[in-house]
Amino acid sequence: MDVGPVNDVVQSVSAWLVKERIPFGEELVVGCSGGGDSTALLVALRQLERSCHAVYVDHGLREGTDAEAAHVAALASAHSATFGSVKVGVDRAGNLLANARAARYRALSEVAIRRHARFVAVAHTATDQAETVAFRALRGDVVQALAGIPPRRWLTPSVELIRPMLEVTRAQAAQFVVHLSVIDDPTNHRIELTRTRMRKLLGQEESTAQELVKLATSTRQWVASVDRIAEALGPLEQLDATAVAAAGSEVALRLLRRAGLYRAGKRHAHALLALCTRRLGSRSIDLGDGWVAERSYGALRIGARRQDGYVPRAVEVMGWGRYRLGQHEIEIRDAVVRGLLRTPQPGDRMRTRVGHRKLQNLFTDRKIPRWERAVLPLLTVDDEVVWVAGIGLATNVSATVCWLTPLGRVQ
């Protein structure tokens, strides 16, 4: 069946593929729902004689998907592309659309791996770009808003997601396939969804949409620099609270993004900075979705909420050798030591130069972050604590004990 004239769509997709150096001759796995945008992408790629494998992903969220899969199969066949259909399960708890997107990308990357393809192509347009910038800005995420939709990103270490239509508007895509039958996704008309309302508004303000796209393009390098600053602060479990506070709210928000908290906004970033600037004691804040930020002294941790009561099993020590307790590795360099490696318990004490002291007080003196204390390894001999990771040996013990942290550093 004929399509509309070879217009800006094919030219734009061709220019994008050349600019991004997507090798000719490699098969592209194309996510295709049968809607106007993905139909335009598949047709344009085939007109450029790119090898394509069209994939319809059934999320199991509505009726009629079998007919839609058949429609895409016929479209692929008509344009000499291979076809496959995948059914996925979607977690209905939380953000349904985000969960569906994650499931879809997992499915597409799995198809690409099976077919030894390096690229998954999806049909996000310049109009989607404008909507994303506006939507994220409303949520208070300025850096993420300015970044917009990246033209490409890794789905797995071997599969990359590409978006060849980011310089094509939705109206151009629709005109390009005006003579083809396309599927109308009812989700796009649900007015209760914020993105749907944004879509209607920007559809009435084409010039505004164009300016938002230009904004995203021109500021992407700046956004990348913010990402690099966030990365340089170190692992999320081992951050310096003072450094995070000095970096500011945009970097704080990027840290939350690294933790996978994509719904976090300015409110969360400011709460994180307030936590970092508190000078006394230990504090924590709830970030939602089972995640917390904890500060103890100058250390900051962003991670999953720890389950109370978790205690790694005790390990019997029988002289010289290396022993593992949870994620910790401990080396005993004394053949006569016989004891037990375990984690701290209420009431534990250790002999010091000023007598027996509670471990709780020793942890405080050494400024050991609160979240580390419950899982630090210690060694007991005849039920007496003789060594504690991060503190050292009791004064009445002469054995050599080395604590090898999960990062491999001897302490």
C-alpha cells in the first residue's frame, strides 16, 4: 500500500542515523504498537532499506491486543520486515505507565539479545520531547526537564535504545502515514492523565512546543555536566554529607535519580540537603518506595530501608585463615585463635585502656555511621569481645586480625 510522499520524516530519520553513526546493514529491533508514530518509524526505516524486526509488545492491560498484533504483523510483512509479538506482565502497584514502559523495554532488549541485534529503535518524536520537558518541569525536576528525552541510552551492556524520530513532529509523522491504517491507543485520550492534558495544551501551542524542544537540545551538555558531578560524589552508600550539601539541589536530585527514585522532585532534593546540613546526631528521611536517606556524623547513605532484625549467621573461627560474615571478609593471622565471628548485640562491651566500655559508646567515639553498626563484624573468644571492625583489638589481645571491607580495602 502506498504511503504519503517521501518528506521530512525519511530525510530526518536518515540524517539522524548518519549523525549517530548507526551502521548500515545491522538489524534494528523496532518497537511497533501500530500507532501513527511507530508506523512512521518502521516505514521510514524500510524506505531507507534498513533491516528491521518489528516487535509488538502486549502488556495485558486491555482487550483487543491480539488484533493489534495481527495488524502490526501485516504492516511488517507489507514492508518486507520480520515480525514478532511478546506478552509481558506489568506490576499494577505504583506508577502503571512507568511499570509498563520498564516491562516493554526489558522485552525489547531480550528480543534484541536473542537476535544478536545491538539496537532497539522506538518512535519518540519532537512532540514527545516537548511534552516530556513540560511535564518534568511541572514536577519540579529542572535538570531532568532540560535534559528531555536522550537520543540514545543503554538498555543492557550490549543493547542500546535509539530514537531516530526525535527531530520529527507528531503531525509530520501522521501526515507521512496518512494513507495507512493506524491503531489509536485509547490511553492517549484519558483526560485524567497529566501527560494527556499536557499533550492537548501543547497541541494548541505549536510554537511553545518547538521552543521546548530547542531548550532540551541546547542544554543537554550542561545536564551531562551535572550528572558527572553527581557521579564524582561516589557510591550512594558512601557519600560525604558536606560535599552533597555544597553541590546543591540539582546535583542532589541527580543522586536520587541514580537511586531509581524517578518520581522524586524538588521537595525531596531540598529535604536531602536539609538532612546533610544538620550538624548533630544521626537523622534519616523517608524518600518513598522503600528508600531512605540516612546521615550519621559526616557520612550520608541513600539506599533501601534496612530490615530490622537482620543478623548474618555467626561463623566459627578455627585459627589462621580468611572468614566471611555477610559481605565482610576477615583474615585471622594467628593460629591459636578460637572463637566466633558475629555482629554486635545489645550490651556488648570490650576491654579498653580505661576499662570495659559499651560498644555503643565506642561506635559513637569513632563516629561510625549508625547504619553500619548493626552489621559490623566482631570476634569473641570465650564469649568476650576481643576485636571489632572499625575499632580494633581489645587491650588484652595480641592477635592480628585484618578486616577486608566489601570494597577490598584492608582496615
